[in-house]
Amino acid sequence: MDWNDRNHYRFRSLWSLPAAPPAVFAALERPEDYPHWWPQVRSVSRLDEHTGVITIRSVLPYGITSTMRETRRDRDAGVLEVTLTGDIAGWARWTVTADGPGTLARYDQEVDVHKALLRRLALPGRSVFILNHRLMMRAGRRGLLRHLRAV
């Protein structure tokens, strides 16, 4: 593994949710509302209709700030996709599909870490960073469940 590979991550999370796909898609297409139901999403500021700045912080004592630019929003296919630049750079995609009486929300992300502190800790911290991401995604699913029940 070369040094750059140590700062490259691929993530996939699957969220089984007891709500209809249109309701899940509607919640996920509004990232400015994420801080209301996803504790690790600290802020989202819209810059324009397709671009915003997101700051996340999970269990570890560091924040990650990136600019998100929407590259795809397809309600019929259930796909939301953004490119990311900043502390992490790459792309992230939600794919929302019917799953029996509910919904399967699949989150895929492929990014390179640019934040200097995280790059320096790439080798010793990789497994901790991956665990940190899993914990964040678990909390996001729980938050979205509560949010969907409330709306």
C-alpha cells in the first residue's frame, strides 16, 4: 500500500427503514436538515441551489468540513449524488429503493482525506477512522428513523 492509498476510503452502509421510499428520499434530499436528526452532522450551509458546506464530527475529537456539490438528483431512480471537496474529496451517493413494506437506503462514498492531521495519522489511525465512520452512520440511521416517525 502506498502512502496515497492510506488516505483513500470506500464506505458502504445499508439502512433498512420502515418508511416508504418517497419519504426517505425527501428526508435525504434536504442536507440542510441533517443537523436536526443526525447528531454528527454539525452544520450544513447552502451556498446555492446545488452547493453547500457540511461540517461533521463523530466520536473522535476532530471536525471535517467539505463543500458538497449536487451532481445527480433523480427521484425516479432514487439516487442522490454529490461531489466533495475540502477536508475530504471524492463523492457520496444515496440510493433509495423499495424493500418489502419499507425502504433500503444505500450509502456509498469514495473519498481521499486532505485534512493534514488525518493524513499524518493515516497508518496508525485507519482502523479507528473506519470505526468512527461506522458509529456515525449507525447514529444517522437512528436519527433518520426518529425523524421519519415524527413527520
